[in-house]
Amino acid sequence: MSSIYSSMRRKNRDCLIGAFAVAACLTSVAVAETGTVRIGAHFFPTSGHRYQSLHSVSEIQDQLNSDMQQFVTGFAGCPAIVEGPLDFGKPRDPLRDTSTIIQSIRVWCWAILQTDHAAQVSASGPGAGITTELIHGIMANAQMLAAEDEDWSQTLVTFSGGEITCTDQERCRLSLPDGKDPPEQSVDFELILATGDERFILVTQAIYGRSGFVYGVRWREHQDGGEVISIFPDRL
């Protein structure tokens, strides 16, 4: 028993054992975890709900859990669809657009689950959009993954350069400059949410304008421009 108590004391060495000190420690943790999450304008545009108008991350997750049932059944909510695999679900129909939406839902759920459940939400606002540096950084990361792993090389769209067009600061497309309409390869980037110095991006690949593989990127801004922290799914 004494060894267990000693272990607990070591793990909680930053919090004093006194009741007031413990309360203060818990309060400081809660404050550190809770902050405003800025929601992208294109987060679930197929839904009749404006996620930016909701008040907290927990409300968004609840709404997302409900909305996903319009497109796929078999998943009780975000944790289930993120854990997957997607084959466990039953799509509403076999249309390619439905497949893209289901993949997007899974990425949106992943992003939401990375944030504090109790955090308040707001519109994204200036400074949280898609940048040229972000696009090139994500594509460079895709090229690295493709070079290191055969599965990724057969899945990821990778090309250097290209033409960037944006409908607004939160939705951009990188197209292969091949003179074709639509181009043979293109990649769409949409802001899901931003919190602190991190942004979560929905990446949708397309071949001749037809959407295919969808994945999520966790991007962190820093003085050198930024970097990819993680992607989802991280392995096929």
C-alpha cells in the first residue's frame, strides 16, 4: 500500500497533497485545457446546421454524431467512426459523393476529438486560413510518405508546384498544370478548425475532377512557417 501511495505522490509532485492545493491544481489544468476553438466556414456544408453557430466542442460533436447518420449507419458516433474501419459502416448509397462525405465525416470527427470537449467555439476569423506555405508543406509531407512507404505511394497524390486557386481564405485547390480541364490531378484544402497555433485541414484528392481519397492534417505554425504534426489516417 505504501508503495502505491509513494508512486501516486511522485506522479503528482507538482500538486501539494492538501485539499486546497489539489483544487488549485485541478483548476489550473482545466484552464489550460479549455480555450476557444475556431471553426472553419466549410465544416460540414452539406448539413442544414451551421456548426459555427454552436457554442461548444461538445455541441458540435453531438450534432456531428447525429448528422453522420444521414450518410452512413453502423457507427454510434465520432469515436466509433474514427476507430473504424470504415467497412463497418453501411453507406446510404453507393454514390462517389457519399463516399467522399463519409471519409470527410471521419476526418472531421478526428479533428474534433483532438480538442477539449468543454472548449467554447467561434468563427475562424483572420489568421486561421489556408496559406501557400501550408499547402506546400502538406504536399512535401505527402511526397516524403510516398517515398518511404509503398502503400502511401499508391494512394497519395503528389506533385511539385502547381496552380493554387482559392474560393476564400479557408478553401483552396492545388492543380497539376497540365493544361487539361479538369486537370488530371488536384488536391483541395479546407480549414476544419484552428486552436492556438494549430490548424486541422481536410485534404481531398481528385483525379480528373472526381474526388477520391480524403485525409486530415494537423498543422502547427511557427517562426519558420509551419510543419505537419500528424495525419489521419496515419496508416492505410
